[in-house]
Amino acid sequence: MKAIELKEFGKQSLFCRLLVSLVLAVGVQALMVSSLQAATAKMEVTDSGITSAVEDRLSIETDVLVNNVDVTTRQGMVTLSGSVENLLDKERAVTTVNAIRGVREVVDNLTVDGLARPDTEILTDIQTSLREDPATESYQTIVSVQDAVVTLTGSVGSNMEKQLATRIASGVKGVKSVRNLLTIDYLGQHTDPEIAADVKARLQWDVWINGGRIKTAVTNGEVTLKGVIGSALGKSRAFDDAWVSGVISVGVGGLAVDPSVSFETPRGTGPSIISDSGIKLAIQKALGLDPRVSVFSPVVTVLDREVGLDGTVGNLKAKTAAAQDAENVVGVSLVENRLKVRPSGRTTTAAEMEKQLKASLSRDPWLDASNIDAAVINHVAYLSGDVETRFQKAEAQDVASRTRGVLEISNHLKVNANYSVADYDNDSQYDYTSSEPPYRNYNPRSYSRNEIPARRPYQSDKQIKRNIEERFFWSPFLNSEDIKVTIDGGVVTLTGTVGNWIGWGEADSDAHNGGATEVLNRLILK
């Protein structure tokens, strides 16, 4: 009897163990499904999410030390406080935050706590920079400096010229802020209907914004924009677009930021038919407003949305700026830049070019000129030495492009950071043309297309995929539902569609920044 009881007990025990194992298996499976559903659940724009995205972008895509910056978000309004090393870092931080989905406004409480220099030295450097830059050498600008605060007075011919003067002044070491009191002296008279038509066209042809959702009103030269736009960066972009000839002021208080709005121009409300003639006219107007290009009048041809730029310009910066202006127009699929650089005015010797280049590199707050060797031979600027980031490499090239007489640049600068950087050598991702004012990657007025950041510690494929998809979500220039991310051993493949070259480049950059060791970008432009 006891033997039978023990045998039965053993059967019961075995049954219990099997039952427990089954329950545990079902429970673990349910937990895994629940975790997967949670991980793949649709993300939402929240203040805490925006704060995390801001901190991530600042740490990866800028040289701003996030330990020195505090970020708070309330109802989409982001407040930045703390300190940065120079004025350009301050502007770049604000621009980066503006380019995050859900950010409605940025309150900039950052202070500049960088290199302290005598006001007299800052003044001399700014005057020299304005005089030597090909686009600002003719400006009648009066510069004063007190306690590292720069004040600009005088007159210019457009708002873009005014902004360019600010950018040149900001790009000098030691400057803490710039007060731009330059007045705008337009040539000729412009009626309100003419201004309204020009503003509307600029908004609708700007590839960076959804201009079809913006309404324009003009009264006595004062422009008011109303409607909705997808990002704070787009709002800033619309503000700049509205400064066409004849404008006295621009108000964007009625322009609401709605992260659910696509930045792509709807074809029904924007340029309903993107014709070659429409693209050509839009590019010609953009070139006419760019102070770096307008005096040279490049010849524009468009065939099947492919753009050709011909003619001559006076400096290398004008050539690259012209191509960027063309790429910013809706519908452009390709830009072939055939512009020839032929310096005008007095002849500059190789020794003079080299001296100017070295001085310009030393004035730039983003660069340590002591680590950069520069030489000019037969109008070719040669750059070698070490920089810490690919962004600095791009900045050095941009400085060289503004040097009078330089026709080509051979950039051999080595990115030799004091941390391990990603091995990403596709220089086509970097726009070495940063025109002003600064915008996010892949933009002509961009803080040149970002450097690839330090490679993160080893992560699993699953974690890298999650990082990339999260970055896609926080970009206002991407529809993550249109992009499929697959990954194998750290190698990421992107398939699907994007609206234009901005989305293509943004996805590529986000994939690298998300931790991929290699990215196969097979996205197709719609």
C-alpha cells in the first residue's frame, strides 16, 4: 500500500511539475509578447520624450557638453540653460532642438562662457572678417565691441545680408553676443501684392517646409504668416523665407507648430504641377536673394527636374552656395554644378591667400588652428593635420572656400578624436558649404551636415534597431512608417521611401547615430 501511495505521489509530483512548467512557459511567452508589444507600440510625443530626445541630439550631433546644459520641457516648450564655449555653439544647440518633433518653441537661456579676449582684438578680427569675406567686403558696416558684446550698425540691401553680417561676427573667437542694428535699404519700391506673391512663392517652393498650409497677409510691407507647420525649425525657416524685397517686418505669432503635419509640400496646395519652368524660376529667385551668389547671375537650366548651373562666380563659396540654393527647391532631383570660379578684382598671390587662410582658421571658434596645417599652391588650398570631429573638418573646408583666390580645396584633415569614432568615410554626406543662417543637417544654411559621432559601446542588433526607430520618430523630416529597418551584426539596411533628399540624408545620419556599424541606404525618393 505504501509503495502504491509513493508511486501515485510520484505521478502526481511529475504532473505538478509538468503543470508548473507549462504555466511558466505560457507566462514567459505572454510576458515576451507583452514586452514586444510595448516595445513596438506607437510612440507618442510627450514632454519627457522631447527632453530625452533633446539631450540625445545635443550629446551626439553637436560639440555642446550636455553636462553643462540643463533641458526642461513644458507643453512642447523647451528651455535650455547652462553654458557653452562660444556663440556658434549656442546657435547650433538652439537649431538642433528646433529640429526635433514636438518642439514648439525654444527658450534660450544659454550663456557663452568661452575664451576671454580683449574687446580691441575682437573688434579687429570682426572688421577683418567682414572685409575679407567675398560677400561682405562691400558692406558699410560699423562695428563696436563692449565686454565681448558686438553691435553692428549701418545699412545693407536685404535681410539675408543682415543675417550674413551677424554670422560673420558670431564666427570670431571671444564674441558672447551680437546686436544687429543694421537697417535694410531696398532698391526700388515694392507693393503689398507683389510682396505677398513673392512670399507665397518662396514658401511653396521651399523643400524644407509645408508652404501650402501657410497663409500670407501683407500690410504696408509688414508680413503676417498664419497656419500650421510641422516643426519649430520649419517655423524659423518660414520666417526667413518671408523676408523678400520690400519687407519691413515679419510676424509668425499666428503660425502654430503641429508635429502631426508633414513637412512635405502637398502637391494639391503647393506647386500643383512641378514643372521644369517652375523649378527654374524658383531657383533663379533663390539665387537672386542669396548675397553670396546674386552678383554673379548663374545660368540655370532644368530638364526633367535635373538642374544645371553654368557661368562664372568670383569665389568657391559662391559656387557651393548656388548648388545648395538649387537643392532647396521642391522637385529638384539632381544638381550638376558646372560653375567656374574666376576671382574678380585685384590679383591675390599664393602667399597672400595662405596668410588669409591661416588667419581665418585661427579666428574661428570651432577650430584649433595650431593643429591644422594650411598651404595654398596654384590656387589650391591644402589642409592637413588633426581635428576632433568631422564637423570641424567640414568647418575648416568652409573657411577655405571663403578665401579670396582659392579655386579648389584638398582636405586631408584627419579626424583624430580623443574617443573612438565611427568608421564612416562617405564624405558625400557632408555638405562643406555651410551658408548662413545655420539649419540642421543637409540644409544649405546648415551647420554643415553633421559629423558622425563617437561610436557607442557595443549594443545588440535589437537595441540598435530600437535606437534608430526612435530617432526616426523624433525627426520631423521622416515618416517612420514608410521606412523598414533590418539589421544583422550591426549592419543596417534601410528600405522604403522618403519624400526628398532631406529625408534620405536624415535617415542615413540617424541610422549611423543610432549605433550601426554600417548602413546600406536603399531608400527610394518618392
